[in-house]
Amino acid sequence: MEILSIASQKEINVLAVKGDWQLGNSIQSKIMAMGFSLAAEIERDLISQRTKEDLRVKKAEGKIWGRPKGPGKSKLDQY
């Protein structure tokens, strides 16, 4: 939305390569931009929920997360 807002302030129209629409300074364009923004926000929330659920299931299964523990020494210990 920030990019579209800046484009609108600079009177730059955004044209779709596929589809028959453009975003400019009209009220219809602003409504479409808000629709795109809402769809993107919903998708982000759904991705977050799926990720959290998957991590919860894996943790319940006893999967070990994170970097595996090494021998306890580092190549850089001498420095």
C-alpha cells in the first residue's frame, strides 16, 4: 500500500500486465488497492497460522528444532 500511495502522490498509474485494470487516482482504483491490501493481509495471517500449527504438531511429535549440537569445540577456539 505504501508503494501505491507514493505512486499515486507522484501521479503514476500502475497497469496490470495480465488483466484489464489499472490503479490511478480514481476512487475505483483506491477501492481495488484496498481490496488487494486486504487480500494480502489475510494471506499473511493464514500463512502465519499454518506455520504455527505445523510447528506445534512437530513439537508435539518430539522433533528437535534448531542447530544440531556439535562436539563443543570451535575451529576459532585457538584465536
